[in-house]
Amino acid sequence: MPPLSSGQQGGEGRWQPLEVPWTHTNIPPQCVQPCCRPLCYEQSEHRLHKSSQMKMEEMSLSGLDNSKLEAIAQEIYADLVEDSCLGFCFEVHRAVKCGYFFLDDTDPESMKDFEIVDQPGLDIFGQVFNQWKSKECVCPNCSRSIAASRFAPHLEKCLGMGRNSSRIANRRIANSNNMNKSESDQEDNDDINDNDWSYGSEKKAKKRKSDKLWYLPFQNPNSPRRSKSLKHKNGFSVCTSASNTLPLLFSSSGELSNSDPFKYNNSTGISYETLGPEELRSLLTTLIFLFQQCGVISEHTKKMCTRSLRCPQHTDEQRRTVRIYFLGSSAVLPEVESSLDNDSFDMTDSQALISRLQWDGSSDLSPSDSGSSKTSENQGWGLGTNSSESRKTKKKKSHLSLVGTASGLGSNKKKKPKPPAPPTPSIYDDIN
Amino acid sequence: MVVSKMNKDAQMRAAINQKLIETGERERLKELLRAKLIECGWKDQLKAHCKEVIKEKGLEHVTVDDLVAEITPKGRALVPDSVKKELLQRIRTFLAQHASL
């Protein structure tokens, strides 16, 4: 038996050689030491204990030994790198054997096809930007040629399957019914609307046929994208306002029918495009009211009387005063009975008017006066063409609220020459 | 005594390795190394080298041993310094933390 080289033999047990040849089964558990010598249980236990103690000592000792630590660190690092390399090798080998190792290789010719493009006007794939904008497609439904980028919305409306197409269709139907109705009873509309000036009734105002008369602010439901300005026959353009359904009827024809309240001088060629919808509305309502309404400003409410020109509450003198105040000294009170030709209407006065009038949307309706006469009869209204005279009264104007729609202007506008009223009237002096 | 010293070293190393594995630090380090190597292009370089080797040897006759023998030394050499430094730093930190336990 070889003597024990380790100095561990303590007094606990003596080394006793095993008589049985060393086999696996003979080895007591937990007895296998690094030197692979079979020991009895107690001895191995002792050894283990000692070695762990030593380990502790060693480890704490090694904390002081930097070079060793560094060496260990290097070793660990090398192990890790080797692991990675090996791992990589295995992957490659597998790829080779499975046949997918060379799959990502492309020949240089096809590589050129997919090179990044860096030219102006093209994206990196070489495609042209906006290529489809100019292209045109033929709609299968209506056989029209439509721009490609507009094709989808057009199809939506054409087939009637989009979200908005049903709404538009319904609106069209409603409006065409309205139009049919309005053509039949134009006369009635005049009466109804005489004493019911209110912005609320605008919505009920009937729309007239566009070839005879011109709508002012509206959106023709039949063509949702109608341009904003309607060209008058003689080149007179008017702004439209979508929200305001006030139809103003202008006609360039000489004869004034009941449905043509206005006649103006086409030669003035006024363009209203610069006026906003608010101003336009005020312009129109001003003119209309003063042609057809009493207009006398009540002292109590500071509002214009909305009754007809024959309103019993106010006198003609008062009415004249009001008109002069607004329109200048040459303003003439409209006459109910005389029939005159009104062929000059200075719109610049009206524009001055606009600046002086304040509008608010509230309505000051006089009770609907069924007894008042039809104002569809001849009325004369002459305005001074001299705009300088129209501003004689520079008083701070009161807050006027004028209401009403311009629909149903069934009265003729004719001028009767009258001497101008006395200048610089004070409205409030005359009103009692 | 020499043997014991050797044993000590060996034991120490064994202990440290054990600690590395137990705490999961070894795995983390491995992943970190892999990620860094991919980032820096080491893998692509090595792959290109592999392709050459394989083309030399012939696709059908490549063995693992061949590959390992050819690639591992190149792989070790190709690791960039920054990666090496960072990894060593982490190992040292670990050792400092756990060596006195």
C-alpha cells in the first residue's frame, strides 16, 4: 500500500487497505476525492471539511492577489470567447449541411437591380412621386374620365354607397321638391314674406329658378362644389354665403314683374365680391326694408318699424326722415301708388349704409299685419346719386336691428322724383 | 505543497466558476458578448471567412473539426478591443464582488 502522501491523517482513523479490488460498487458514497482514492466514509468527510475550510481561506486570500485575479479574469474571458466561436461554428456547420448557408448570396447583377436610388424626383426605390396624380381612369358607372386620386371619392358618390352620398341624395330630393313648389306659388310668397321679416324664415324661403333670377347666397344642392361666385349675365358677380339662404332677386331685364323687386343700373357693374356675407346681407336687407317697410325708428326700442309702408303708427314724414338719415338728402320716400321707372340705384350709397348700420340677428317683428296692403304694387324709390349728401347726419347711429328676409320682394321699385327733404334731420327729433 | 497550491488554484478557479454559474452571471456575460460581437460586425466578418474556407474545402466535405480549427483562432483575433475591455471589466467586477464571499 502506498503511504499516504497527504498529511491529513489525523487520529480519527487509520488507513486501512481494502481487501476487495476497487470497483465502483465498493466505493462508499461521497468518498471520491480528486485523487480518486477510495476512502472510508469518515475519512472522506474529514477531508471534505478541511478542504472547504481551505477554500474559504484561499478565496479571501485571493482577494488580495490582483495578478491572480486578473489571470482568472482573462481565463474566464477566453472561455467565453471560445464558447461564442464554437457556437458560431456549429451554426455554420449546420447551415452548410442543411443547405441554407449560401442562400443569402446574390449575384452582382441582381444586386444592381436593388441598389438604393439617389436621384432627384425619385424615392430610394426609384419610383416616381405622384405618378398617379395625373393619370385618369374611366368610371365604370358614369363613363367619365376621372383623375386617379379623385377616383375613389367619385366612385363613392357615383355608386351611392359612401357615407355622404345618401345625405346628398336626400338633400337633392328635398330641394327639388322645394323648387317645384316655389315655382308654382311665387305670388303667395310675396305676401307671406312682406310682414314676416325674420331671419328664421330664411330657411323656409323658397328658392327660385336660377335661370330667371339669381340667387345670392346659397349653395346649390345640385352641385355641391359650385363655385363661390355666381356670375350675373352682365358680369356682375356676387358672393355666396353658404349659411345664408337669403335669395336676392336681381334681374337685368327691363320689365319688372312682381317677382323682380330690384332693377338697377347694370352699367355700374358693381362687384360684390369684396363684400363679405355679413355685409352683403346687411346691404340687401337694408335696401329691401327701406323700399318696402316703414322703417321708422322707434324711440323706445331704437329699432326700425317693420310694418309696411302704410303702417298707421308712423307718418310719412317720419319715414322720409329715416330714409334721409340713411340715404342722404335726396332720398325719396317710396310711394305706393305711382308707377315709375327706377333705373338708377346707386349702390355706393348702400355701401355707405352698410358701414353705418349695425346689424344683429335678432328680429323685431311687428305683429304680422294682415291688414296691410300688398306691397306688390308699384312703389317708387329714388335715391340720390350724390353720395356726399348722404352723410350729412353723422350722428352716432343707434343700434338698429333690422330683420327680415329678402324673399318675396314682390314690389316694383320705381322712382318718383321728389324734392329732397330738408337736410340734416335728427331722427329723434321727429320721432314721437 | 506545490500540489496543494495547484490544487488551491484549481479549487479556486472551480469555485469561482461555480459561483459564476450559480448566480447566472456566466449566461449574462455570454449573451452580452454575443450581442456585442454581432453589433460590431464580428459575426459577418467571420461568416465571410467561413465562406472562403468552405469554398476551399468543398461544400460536401466540411466537418465540424475543420471549421473549428480554421475559425476559432481567427475568431479570437477578430474580437475588437472595446468588446474585450468591457467584458474583462465586468468579470473583474464580479470577482471583486464575490471573491470575498
